[in-house]
Amino acid sequence: MKEKLAGKTSFPYKPRKGQIEALKFIKKHAKENVCIDAPTGFGKTAVILSALLPIAPIVWAVRTGNEADRPIEELKEINKRLNTDYFGFSFRGKKDMCLLAREKGLDDTESVAYLCKRSRDNCPYYIPIESLRFKPSEPMLYTEILELCRENGICPYYFQRELLFHADVVSLSYNYIVHPSLGWVIKSVIPFEDCFLVVDEAHNLRYAGSIFSDEITLNTARNALKEVEKLDKEVAKEVEGILLLMEELRKDMEKKGEEERKVDIQEFYSDYLNVMKKLGEEIRRRKFEDGKAPRSSLYRLATFLIESMNFDGIKGVVFIAKAESDNLRLERWDMRCGEILKKRWRQFKGCIFCSGTLKPIKAFAEMVGIESYAGRHFSTELGRNECLIVRGVSTRGESLTEKQKKKYGILIDEFMKIEANSAIFSASYRIQRELMPYIANAAKETGKEIFVEKQGMSGDEGRKLLDEFKKKGGVLVATMTGRFAEGADFPGKELEAMLLIGIPFDRMTLRTQLYIDYYMDVFGEEKGWYYAYVIPAMQRTCQAMGRALRGKEDRALFVLGDERYRERIYSRLLPEYVKPKSVDFEEVGEEMQKSWHLLRI
């Protein structure tokens, strides 16, 4: 590990409002944990890196591996501007990094891990690692590591481990922090107690328990039975019994019109589970030796049930059956958050949590198990905006009435008269579908092209749609729960007007009710409902609004199409940069034009 340079911290850019203040705040409180709420475009990455780099190594945690390059790109810029030589890289798992798995066409985590374990001693890419002597000269992105290793015939995954010895910053998925068996790869080289942990987009931590969640399907059991029938008749009877239980459950749920049902996992217990697992391991071994993907449904079934029995009885872990056409999903769902995470935070020298949607910070800290911290909101220079809340419309209820649809149709007509690239974000796909005829009609009347996000759209389809919208302009139609409400950027004139229809609460399914009940049990009735139901919905609203304002040159008109946004329980969670004005439905067209005119002056 490189020695850190002492002395005054430098900042690589001309400071904007709040940045130096935030940098000093982080340095002052870093060893006691820090919660930073700052809007998109604040420059949080540069501020945090500048504050911590001179002190100690940094482990930078992001929601998914795909986001791990961002802090490393910023580190490259810091080195370039300040003439420093800090090294960092984005760390990825074996599924992304194994060259042998790519050659064999394996793309699932379990199969790649099995391949690595069984092939390591003779792997043509692993063997050269032993004699490798490499000192990196600059920060490295995931693709740069992969390409370098491919050119030199060495294992990218284990090459990363060598890079850890040189790293000032390592950027990786939350999973390496949450799951102890994954984290050892990092802390065996960089002791966590000597590092700062930075958790980016920290509002997503409420899903931390999902790493311990898992599921099987009817097809898992069907395929397991096919595998075992010729191997062991007695075990086959046990698997058949599990299959029959699942089929009867699906039929009963279908008969009663249930989409989901809470189940007792002990009903699926068998004395033969360990035998099933061993037979499954034998099937995997044979397939591997035959050059096939080392997958076994019997192994999958047994492993799921054995692990689930160990989770049974733990508060915050439930088992849910979900009926589908000719199929059933049996899921282990881990809702826990703070109980898991509080132990993780204690491992580090200090933790910095940052997001544009952390408020209220006290609630966030309590939910994710932060025991002591210094928290603060920072604002920055964003472009001008106008924000209207429309009285007289609401998506409250299970479905929109004809009267509600017509009123929203009028609101959409008036909104689409705004001469700007616009977006209509609905609270759900259901609401979007119900209002699509009105959106299509308004587009026809105004001559605007609409670009519609569809449920289940692939990543490639989403990127293509986004590129088309940015190229041609028009109206983006999406949901506040979808990919465009959080992960997309629309600088300048790419997006200047936004209509938000409804509040994006989770649909009140069995799953949602179980989640709320769990939070009520942990935090009390009032606080639990607020933490589990209200805050996540308003975070989605704020994330969507943040797409339109990224810097001081931007401008945006926000129209909040649900009168509930006026209520204090919701309005206090709106972004700091908006000052909402309530307007009557009958006057909204005129008010929108006035507000848009003010922004153009």
C-alpha cells in the first residue's frame, strides 16, 4: 500500500457552491461516520475522493458492478489535474472476469465459480499469475483490466487480487461488503479497519438483505426429478413428493385467485436433503468432465431447501409462493437491513454514505444500522426551476375512474403544449397503460413524437430508446419505478419539462404488506409505515425530478400531478431545490404557460 501524502487537501476543479464546505465536513467527521445528502450534479465523487485520499485507502461500494467505473474515472481526472499518482481500479466478480468461462460459454455465477474451483490448478490463465510482477502506472477500469489480461494470457480475476496490494481506491458492488464470504477476497489484502468505506447511492441499502434471498421454481423440481430417477429410486420418491407439494400449492392458489401466499418452508423438509445435494454434486462433476455446463437442478433444489431451513425462524425472513401460468416460484425473501449492516459498518475506519435522496437523514441512519454519525444536507448551484402541484387530481385507489382519466387527459393535453423536450413519469406501469390513449392523442394533436418505456424492456432496448429520444426530441413516457427515472442523465435542453402522475408507492401486495409489517415490528407502527412505504415512494419521485436538473445551466418545469404532494408528510421529502406552488386543476394550463415563460426570460 502506497504511503499517503500529508498536508493540505487539494481539489481538482474550480470549487462550486458547497463543495469545499462538504470536503472539510467529511475530513472532520470521517472517523465517526458521515451521511451526505446532496443533489445530483453536486460533484460528490470528486469531493469525497479529495477529502479521503490523503488519509487512508478507500473501498468504494456501488449498487451494481456496472457502476464501479465512475469513481475510478474521477480518480484518473484527479491524478491528471493535480499531478498525483493515486492508483485505483474497479473490481468485478468471476462471472465477468473469467476468460476460461467465456471460452466455454458459461455465464451464470454458480457455474463459473465451479469451473474456477475445479480448473484452477491446470488453468492456462491462472498459472502465469504466480510469476507476475506488475506495478500499475495509472487507475484502471474494468474493461482495461480485462483487455490487458486477455492480451497477456493471464486471469483477470486473480490479477485484480494482485492489484489490491497497490490500491488507494477499490470500487466494487455492495455485495462484497454485505456478504462476509465475498468480502474476505478484499480484506485479506486490504484490512477493512485500515480503510474508509464510501457507500454511493446509499438509499439503495434498504435492499441489502436481497443478497441472502433466493428462489426455485416448479421447473427446478421437475428437472431435479428427471435427473435423479435413474440414480436413486428412494431419493426420487422424496423429490417427487416435493414436486407434488408445489403443484398442489399452485393449483390451490390458482383456484382461490391468489397471486402470492406466505408459506411454511418446513412443509418442504426432507431427511434426504443432504443426500440430494451429494447426488447433485455428482451430476455436476460428471457434466463438467464431459465438457458441459456444471449445472444440476437436483443440486439447486437441495441447496435452496437446506439454506432455507437455516433461515427459518429468523425475524425478517419470509417464504413466499408466487403462482404463474403452469409454474410456481418458491422464494426466500430476506427483508432485513439494519440488523445485517450494523456489524459491517463497525469493521471500517469510518464510513461515508452519500446520495441525492438520503433525507430525512435520521430515518436513513436508523434503517441501515448506523449507530453514530454526522449528517448534513448540502445544496449546490442548480438551474432555475418552477414547480406546480395540481389540486383536484390524484391516482389514489386501486384503479383510475373514468372521471380521473378524463381529468388526467386534460392535464396531459395542457402539459404537452409546452414547447420543450418533456417527460411524463407515471407512478406505475398500470397507470401509464390506462393513460396511454390520452398521451397518444395529445402527441397527435401537438405533432410530438413519444418514446415509451415498456415493462420488461431489455437494457439494449432501453438504451436505444433513450438515444432516439435525445437525438430527435419529443416526449419520454416512463415510470418513476423504471430505469429512466434513476439511471439516465438529460443535461441542457434534452429534458426541460416533467409531468409526474401520482406518487410511486409499492403496490399493496402480500409482499408489500409483509414488508410494512416487518418495519412496524422493528420501528413501531407509525415510524415503520413511514420508513417502509412513504420514504421509498418519495425517493423515487425525487430521483425522477433529478433527471432534469444537473447543473446551473439547466432549467426545468415540474408539474406534480397529484394533490397529495401538498400534504406535509410528502412535501417535506421533496427536493430542497424546489419551492412548490399549489394550483387548481381548472387553472393548470395557464399556470404552466406562465411558469414556462418565467423560465425562458
